[in-house]
Amino acid sequence: MKATSFKNKFILILFFFCAFSSTTQATLKTTFIAVGPYQDHSIIVVSKDNGKTWLAEQLTTLPYFSSISRVSCSGSNNDVTCGLSKSNSLAMNSDNLKTWLEVKMPPYFDFSDFSCSGNGISTICAAVGASVTDTIPGGANPVLTLSTDGGTNWSWQLPTNGSGRFTHVSCSGADSNKFCVATGDVEDKYLIYAITHNGKWDYTEGYSGEPWGVSCIGEREDATCAIVGKAHDETPYIAMLNVDKNNLDKKQISNYQSNGYLNAISCTGHGVTGICTAGGKTGFLGQPGRPLLVVSTSGGDTWWVKPLSDLPLIGTFYTTNCAGAGNKAVCVAAGSKKIDDEEIPIIAVSRDGGENWAFENVEDASYGSFLTTKCIEMGNKVICAAAGYGKNKEDGLLAVSINNGKDWQVKEIKNLPANSGRFNSLTAYETND
């Protein structure tokens, strides 16, 4: 009798434990943030329910913080740091998007990109661009800024007197192994990059090529960092950066030796099994070409152009993003195609770690282009958002998939001003409801 009673109690306890665990898992949600110029409006566009509903929120603590170009968030649950960048200023948040504090920078700074990694007050954030004054030969010097305490205090460096700009930055890692990598060019011909080390930037220049994207994953000692863009011979440029050894290794695309360039790069996973996808266009800059999709499933060691059925004659991939690892990773590449001078959004998706790709239909997306994408794992599925502009580039375009990139729907954004322009940047993080 006692054994039966104990067994019944154990079953009851197990039932309640499983029910509680299931409820806890069900409360996990993704918060998405999209930003863009919005003319003179100081707003961000937010979804706090896995991309189902979207709302344009006023930055009430920063009423004049308009023309936002980039957004980045790092962390999860109640320990998230978010940052916004515009031409010469930054704004930081650590209370679930309620209170934004402006970070004053020298007025002659002009930021191009922004990134964060880590958790809470130890989050590392970087904003990069150029220092623009009339006294600088050529008009601008590359500038690097850095915070290692969640955006409270910032330092900056002008590492060279050469005319140029840092255009992209990617931060990765956690705890003491966090780092950031910035890329750019000087004199329109030399690739430059910088890596954070002990709270400062280590600067390197002298490589040929124009970098148009960088993506880093992992910790400093075993990080995967891919840089893409256009080589000086008008071919796609790909290089892998060894962060720990500060060594750049240029890569070739195994099945492609023609002209073209790559606009964007995204990596996911870890080490030699890491997955990187890069999107761009075939042909010469400024001339019509086909969308170009290049993938590595070996941590950046080898690269291949991936075939796509119904590839448009004229089009470009402007953005790509991946989430997950191994053959379960979901990757998207998005941009636009042209038919009879009309620009039409396109999205290609891989649901097997970058091996096989197919175009997916985006319901109600008849005009415009996607410029930014973001995917995030939620349990056993991946949720993705893609954003850009609609017809005549006057209205923002935003679409969401909640089933691994299979079905896409354009979302209505409540309170978004008319003719708001385009979305430039997306980010996402996980929260407990």
C-alpha cells in the first residue's frame, strides 16, 4: 500500500513538473526591432510576439533621434543591451526598450555600422565609420569606437591619417572572450580591418579589395570571421580572418571564376562545421547581372556557388542571415529582381544547413526590395524577418516567416507614418513573457 502511494505521488509530481516545463517553454518569445530613416520621426518598429504583430514606437526619451541607420541587441530575457546608431550619435537601452539614453560623440563622426555581443553590463559594443572635417585630406579618416560596459562608457580611435572609412563591424563571444572586428578601406583601394584586444583596437591595412560585409561567430580563440565584397579585378572577394593570430586568408570560389561582387555575409554554427552564406550579384558593378549566392559549410575553408531554380536574369541579393547549426540550420538570402523595370522582392531559403536552396513566395510583396534580414532559433523552429522598401521606395516593407522560412507574410505596422521610407537594419532577441 505504501509503495503504491509513493508511486502515485511520484507520477503526480512528474506530471506537474512536465506541465510546468511545458508552460515555461511556451512563454519564450522573440522580440524583433526594425529601424530606418523615417524622415524626421524618432521611432523604432517593434514586435514582441514572434513577429506576429508590429508597432511603431516613439523614442519618448529621445524625441530628436531620427534617421536611425543601425540597431543591434545582445543578451536574453531581462539581461538585454540594445543600441541604435545614426550619423553622428548613438543611443543605448537596457530596460526592454523603455528608456533610451543618447551617447554624445564628436559631431564630425559619421557612423556606418554598429554591433554588440555579450550580456548585461559586460556587453561589448562597437560603432564604426569616419571622422569627417574640412581639415582632413580627402575629407574623412576611418574611426573606431568601443564600449566594454554595456554602452555606458565609450572610447574612440582614429588609427590612420589615410582617407577612408570603416563600413562594417561584427561582435561575437561571451565573458572574457568577446571581441569585435571592423572592416573598411582607405584611398578606395586598400582593405583595412581592426580587432579589439584588451579594450582597444588593433589596426591593420595593406590588403587589396573592397569589403562590403563581415560576420563573426564563436569565441576569440576559435572564432570564424568571414569578410566579403569586391576584389580589384571585379570578382567576388572572400577572406577568412584568424582573430587570435591576426591573419587574413583570401579564399577562392571553387566553381566560379567570373565577375561579380558580394554585398552581405552571415555565419552560424561553430568551427570547421560552421556555415557561412554570402549574397550579391554576377557581372560588373553598375551593370545588370543575376543574383549570386555563395556558401561554405566548412567553417569558411571552401566556398561554392549554390544553384537556384528560376534564377532571375536581373537581380541582386542585398542581405543574408542564418540561425541554427549543422544540417538543421536555416539560412535566407534576400533582395530584389527586375522585370520590365519593376523591382520585385525575392527571398531564397535553405533549411538543411546551406546545402539546398529554393525561392519562396512572399505573400503580398509585389514591389520593392529586401535590404536586411534576421533569423533566430526558438525551440525546434527558426523565425525569420526580412525588411526593406515597397513601391517607389516610399513605404517600408516587412515580412515574417514563423516556420523555418517556408511561408512568408507581409506585416502591417501599426502607427507607422506614411511614406516612411525604408528599413535599413533588423535585430532580434529572446525573452520570457
